[in-house]
Amino acid sequence: MKTLINKLAPVMLGSLLVLPMAGCELNDDDDTQSSPDNSQGQQSSSNNFQMQLLHFADIDGQGGAADVRHFSALVDGFRAEYPEKTLLVSSGDNLIPGPEFFAAGDDSMADVLGEPGNGRANIAWLNAMGVQASVVGNHDLDAGTEAFAELIGEEGEWPGAQFPYLAANIDFTADSTTAPLLVDAGQSAQANSVAASATVTVNGETIGLLGASVPTLPSITSTGGLTITPDEFDSSVEADLDALAAELQPKVDELVDAGVNKIVMLAHMQQIDIEKALATRLTDVDIIVAGGSNTLLADGNDTLRAGDTPADHYPLSYSSPQDEPVLVVNTDGDLQYLGRLIVEFDEQGVLQTDALDPAVNGAYATDIVTQPFDPNERVVDITDTLDSVIEAKDGNVLGLTEVYLDGRRSQVRTEETNLGNLTADANLWLAKQEDPSVQVSLKNGGGIRSDIGQALQPPGSNDPSEIEFLPPAENTAIGKPEGAISQLDLETSLRFNNGLTLLTVSAAELADIMEHAFAATEDGATPGQFPQIAGLQATFDPTQAARSANDTNQAEVNINGDRLRELEIVDSNGAVVDDIVTNGVVQGSATREIRLVILDFIAKCVGAVGESCGDAYPLNGLTNPNRVDVSFDPGQQDFADPGSEQDALAEYLNDQFPVSGGTGYNKAETAPGSDTRIVDDSL
């Protein structure tokens, strides 16, 4: 296994940092390899050029602040080993609206940030670690392009991002907030900028860096005046993958024409299969750093975190159209792993795969038992201050749960979960107080960003099936009892804090909305549009034909989509009050009206010319939407805006499961075959 204390002990940078025990040894490979030269690393063969690529992505989830110290220690330690040969990059999603994001705007952050501001702690971490470039990820834009620009640009004592954000398939020119940051492609990497591509110098050689963002950005984040190409994209369609490659190839060619013969593409495609497809379609790209899918690639001798298993080996190797090697790398997110790839290129810039060494290349967990590096002091200062802000929020207890609340990406985007039910119930409860005629609550599973509770691996076990799922832990330091749900829990899990919107739809329109909700479900996929519901029972069959991806409602003129088999409106006791769909056919009057509550992110196209519907939900063209944004405020909690999903859940917990009552939410998570609100008919 890659045991850092054996491999890197000669490169001690200070006192040992003792960390919790990691697990999951994949095999018993020899772990006594000789240490590389401390000044320049292992010597490359003949006249080959050698480079150490350090990479990460998706530091947008719960726990980033907990692991960033250890992560920074690895970065600094590995860079010290190859001081002139190291390139450090991000493949996007460097932040997300949530506790860390908003805590950075607290006045107490001024000493470590210069100027406090939402999201700035994350950028300050990357600056401190010396990140040299990042691609634009979808969550980087979640707060809007104006907020994105304020993170990148300078403001007073705030230095902004000391690296460029890259995206060759985003046109920034029509967006008034990011356009002033735009610089020409192919220039030496500039701080406080956005560009299609850039170059960096590594040990005297020019490395080309190209960004590529997932084309579906307009439906999954807030793109403002940005234009993303291709504008129609379905990753399951070969022609669409060809079109994406055709958008990117000219930007690669520009770098080649400028004399660059070593190119790294930073991609944020959400599904690693897209990066794999690009590897075989693009010429002159040597390495693709994937992002957005949280895919853990690892060698057989990598020591992983307890319970983790690799999705595939590290690196993945493909051949380009010119029959030259292309490597694809990725690691899991949230600063849990640092990817390390030491590569060699010949004098023509061709990557030498026979020089790859699995003894040093792979995924390095940030909770290794003994880490022979000290954390970056600047990172520690930022994180300590950030932690003090966040911890105060964990003491604001809102209600109780007796069970683990499942908000894991793999679950909320593929099946009904108890946390999905709880937050959908809360939205319906609040909406009914605004308008008693509301019957249905619908939200996208992608809006739930993390679980509430504990997933613990028993000591001595690396078997994922033995993980214990428990309610939130007690926090004695701030008086939080076991099972308590805090403000921090809600802000972390519902970090977008979308507003709630009431809409009127016909029975046929609701059926089409639900067809779309299940349209992207397939083995291995985790589509954000998958629904979490209240006031409804739905049965779907993912083996049937899927609805095409467009956000115009088809209503009774359903030209495609046969996955929705049954749909019923139910009351608070679960009794059926209206049969909407039976055997795939709308029942009764197709035009009868139903009032529902939905997230304003999904409904952003309703009443707004030119806006895309969130997650491409088909809400354009509704007959009589009668949109009303929820504003009712029960007034028992005040940390979130009235009418927001955080306030809805906080008020609902306070009303239904208060700490003073002693009885918490008790509906445990069930396997898909036992779900009742959303039934998968193929099981």
C-alpha cells in the first residue's frame, strides 16, 4: 500500500501530524519503496520531461473545513518533493452555497480574508495552497454570475482568485459581471481572470491548460448572461458527444499552433463517462482531469478511507484519434483525497505510459494514520476562524430525529428517501398555510446536498455493508443533544435554500412533469431532476421509453415518455383522493387543476422570458400557472428567509418534533423495494 510514513519519511517538514486511522487496503503490495530525491523527485528517463500533477475536484460538500488542513499538508509535502515540477489544478466546484460559503461573509473573517464575503474562504484556501487553474464547475455558479465574479476579482483588501477559471465552451462576453474578467485564450495564467485556456511553465516547459464545462449548465445552475455550447446536449447521444468535442477541438488547436505540445484539460462534466468519451475524440490532449462526478479512481495499492471502494483504476488510459495516449484522472471530492500523477513526456510531447509508477501515482486519502507533513499555516488560520463561525450555528437546535436522514447523492437522486420525504412534507405544510388548496409538494433530489446524521464504519471493518447509519451525534461542547437537528445541519443539507413557489397545473401537465422527473433514471446515473414528493404516490418503470429533454410541457399531447405508470394524490393519512394516471393514461378530465408547491429554482422559467426551467423541468407553456411565491412566516425560527425551504423545515421541525417534546422524527430509511411514495415498477 502507499503508506506515506514509509515512502516519504525523509521529507519531514516538521512534527508529525497524527490523524485518525484509515482503512480499505486493496491488496498487500510492497510498501517499502525507496524515497525519491527530495529536491527534484525521481529522475526521468533519458531526455524526457517529468511533471507531477496534483489535482482535486468537488470540494463543495459537508466536511471540507474538516479535511482541508490535512489536504494542504499533502499538497505542500508533495510540492516540496518536486518543487520545480509540480502543477496543482482543480476540476471545478470549488465552493457551494452552504455553511462554509455563508460563514465566510461574517465580519469575524476580516482578519483572515481581508474583506469578508460569501464563498471567499474556499478561494482563500486555494490561493494559500497555490492552485494554478480551475475549470468552471456548476456549483461555482450557484450563487449567480455576479457572486462568481466577486469571488474572482479584487475588492479592497480581498485579492480575489490568484488563478484563472477556464472554460473553452462558455462565452462570457454577454454577461456584464464576468465579461470584465475575460482575457484572451492561451496566455500565461493570470490571477482574477476567466478564459478559454491558459499556459503555465513547469520546470522550463510550457503546459497548456484548457477548461471544459458540462453543456447542461443552464438547467442545473445560475448562468446569467453566459452562453454555453453546445446548447442542446444529451450525453447518451453519440452525436452530442461529437458536437461537444467539436466545440473544444479548435481551442486545443490554438494552443498547438502556439507551439504547446503538452496539454491538460480540466473538465467538469458531472458524469465521468463524458470525459472518457472526450478522451477518444480530442486530438493533442494528453491528460483529462475529470470533475463533477465524485468518481474515486485508485490503484490497487492505495489506502482509502474506511468504507470507500474505487470505481476504477488510476489513471484510466485511452487512445486519441491520432493513436496517442490520453490519461483520465479523478478522485472523490470534499478534500477527502488528493490525486497525484507523475508523468513523463518525450521531446515531441508524447506521454510515456511505460513510465507511470503505481507506487506513487493514485489517490491519497487525507485521513492517513500518520502524515509526515505539517498543514499549511495560512490554511489553518482561515479554517480555525471559519470553524468558530460554523460551530455557533450547530448550537441552534431546531428539532429531533430518532433516525438517520438519508440525503446521500446516490440515494436522493435515484429513489425516495426519508430526508426527501421530510423536507417535501415541510414544504407542503408551509404552503398549505399560505394557500389551503395546495395538495402536492415536489422538489428535485439534486437540491438535497447531504445527509443529516452519522454513517460510521465499525472498528476493524472495511465492509460497506457494515456501515452504521445513526441520528446526528451529540455535540457536548455547544450543548447539542444526540438526535438534534441544528441550523448547521439544515444549511448544509439544503444549502441552496431555494424559495417555495405555488403553481397551478392541469392533471395532464402534472403527468408530464412527473414523466420528466423519471426520464434520466438509468443504471449508474444520479440525475438531479429525480423527485422527492409529498401528497403524491407515483409508480414508474425505468425500462420504458424516457421523455425527451426539453422544458416545454407536453400536457395531454404526450409525444414520448412512457415511464410514469401510476400517479395518485393522497391526503395526510395516505388515502387516495384523486387518481391522475393509471397504466400510463391520464384519468378523468385532463384539464382539471391541481395546486402544487415547488422550488423556485425549478420554476424560474415561469413568467420569465428566456429563462430555462431548473433541471429542465417542463414548466414552460403551462396553461394557467398562477404563480405565487410563498411568504408566510410562522415566526418561530428566523435564521432563514420566510418562504424558503430551510425556513419551512425549521418551522416544521419546531412544530412537529420539538426538542422540548422529546419525540423525534422516526421514519427510518427503507430499501427501494419497500418505498411507498415512489415505487420502481422494475424491481
